[in-house]
Amino acid sequence: MSEFHSVDVIGFHSCDLDFGLRLLNGQDELQPSDNLWDWLGPGSYFWEQDPARALEYATATATGIQKNKEAAKTPFVIGAIIELGNCLNLVESTSLDILSASYIGLKKVMDALGEPMPVNKGKNRALDCAVIKYIHQANKKSEILPYDTIRCAFPEGEESYPGAMITSRLHIQFCVCNPNSIKGYFLPRPIDKYNPHLKLRL
């Protein structure tokens, strides 16, 4: 079974400046992503303890390097305090066992339907997304407590040095499935480092 974490974690979300300010002022809410390529399934995504990566991602969407359904016009980073709660923590062995079993379950379903399994292709994590969605569906069917969050390490990038098993863009992300897990938002400091475009609005 999954682990329940009452502890709070700090996450950073990449977004557009106007939206981020509305979020800070309580005038808007995060809308969960639900794309077929979302590697941790449906939810709101945060970079754990890394506002610099959040700014990098927001900048990539604003410049068109990173393709999103809605690109940021002006890169912005918002911090959030999040309670992990009932967490599918994929850096723990018990959660990895759930993941493996769910892949087997999904494959049986797809085989029975005569349909091919989804495939991960580069940044399109269709297989990972399908397995996570299968977990959610199986839990709901079995009346198992739904997950509040999903947390996982992502070995992105090239090897950090010749022969390294640590990649240059290794990071931890978590996906918030239950919006009530977000306890509050804040502006990360130093402001000029993580939100250099904000001075245009001050």
C-alpha cells in the first residue's frame, strides 16, 4: 500500500506572470493537466525544491522551446506549500511494487481488447501516463483511498560526466491529484532571481 505523509513539502510551479499573480491574490485556481503524455497522470505539476528549474521551464514555454497547450507569455514561478498526504511515492519500494503490478494489470486489459500498449517516445510519456491512470481507476473500482499526490525522480538529460549514472537534469517532480493538498502559495525569493520579469509590473 502507499505511504501517508503528513509532512509539508515545497514545490514550484511554472506558469504565466498574469496567471501567477491571480493565483497569489486568490483570484484563480490551478487547472489540472490531463494530457496523454503527462508522465505522472492527471494533476498539477510542481518541481520539488527547485525554483530555478521552474523558471527555466516557464521560459522554455514562453519562447516555444517547450510545447504546451497554453504557453506562458511572460515566465513566472510560484511557490506552494503542499501536504503529500496519501502519496504514491515512486522513490519508495512499496509504491514501485504498485507501479509494476499496475503495468501487468493494464497489459492484461489491453491484450484482452486486442489493443497495443501505449509507448513512451521522448518527452511523450504515454505509457507512464496510462499506467498511472490505471492505478487511479483500479483504486476507485476497489474503493481504495485515492492518492493526493504522486512523487517521482526523473533522470532527464545527459550523463553528468563520462560513465556517470547521475544525469545533468535529474530532478524530482510531484503531481498534485487532490487540490486541497495545496495549503498556500508564495512568491519565491530572491525575487529578482526567480521572477526577473516581475519588476515590469511593479
